[in-house]
Amino acid sequence: MRNNLLAFFLFFSIPTFAQLTVREQFEKITTVPQAQKFIDANAPLKPTLLYLSYGRDTTLIDKRLLKQNKGDVFSVGYVTYKVIEATETVNYRCSYIFLDGGSLSKSEIDELKKVILKKHADGVSWEKLSDEYTMDGNTTHGDTGWFFGEEMVPKELQDAVKNHKLNDIFYVDVPERQWNYIVKKTYDDQIKKEITVLRANGR
């Protein structure tokens, strides 16, 4: 009996080390070099790194992966994925007519806004209206080109474009600078996202 108790005690005193699941191992990996080390050490799991880009990679699993954020881990069937790196930018584009509040009164600006929108509704092109009315001397027919960030356009303008849909026409004012814009959103947002994903068989 004493020997049986001793054996029982020894059995539960010896630490047991269960092997980590793929998911548990993935949770600890945060860099590409760590991912490569995992790949080198776990050939039977067929691990690999995937480099995916929004718009280029279009399979169902690619699209699902591109919706994930850096650090996300999830499994599909018997395959586990982790997003190791992710970079994303959204570019915007619009056309504008600039009205200078330092040269015109508020009532003059309000009246001009009505005149410009009436002409556009009557079929005058936005480019022609910009050439005729904008007060900043731009030579692009009001086209901003693609932009992303306040260093390229005023924050108020970027925020407004971000919150509107293609072909919306709206006003943007920057009161402290006396800048007034009539804006037309001329393109859908251009999303650029690239991710690096660690993939391996197992869960």
C-alpha cells in the first residue's frame, strides 16, 4: 500500500509538458523573423508566409484575411492563420471650387454657392465651373489628385470627403483661415492594404 501511494505521489509530482497547439504557438509570434523560425522548425505542418494585397488577391480566403488586423489569429478547417504585418492607407479624390472669405463677405459667398450649384444642375461641367469661379488659381480644373493626409489638404476637407459618397456635392469651410470650398467627390475611395500572413496546418 505504501509503495502504491509513493508511486501515485511521484506520478503527479513529475511535471508534464503538453505540446503547444498551433494557435498557441502563433499567439507568441509577432515578427517575420519569428515566423520564419517557426517555418524552419515545423516542416510537417507545411507552414508558409503569404503576402497579400487588397484588390490583387481575390480568393474567398484572401478576402477574409485582408479584412483582419495585425495580430489576428484564426482557423479555417484544419488550417491556422496569423496576420504578422499589415499596412493600410485610403486615398481620396475630389474636385473643388475655392472661395476666399478674405476677399468676399459671407453673403457674397453664400450667393455664389447658389449660382454655381444652379449652373451645375443646368448642365455646366464641374471643370468649367471650377475654372471660372475658383479663387486659388489652380490649373487642374479643381481636381485634387489622389490624397491621403492633412499635409496634402486641410483636415476639414479630408474628413468631409471621407464621409461622402461618389458624386456627392457639399460645402467645406475652414473658418480660422476664411477658406470656403464647394466640393464634388469624383472617385470612390482607393484602398491600399498589404498583409503578411503566417499559415500552417493544424489548430
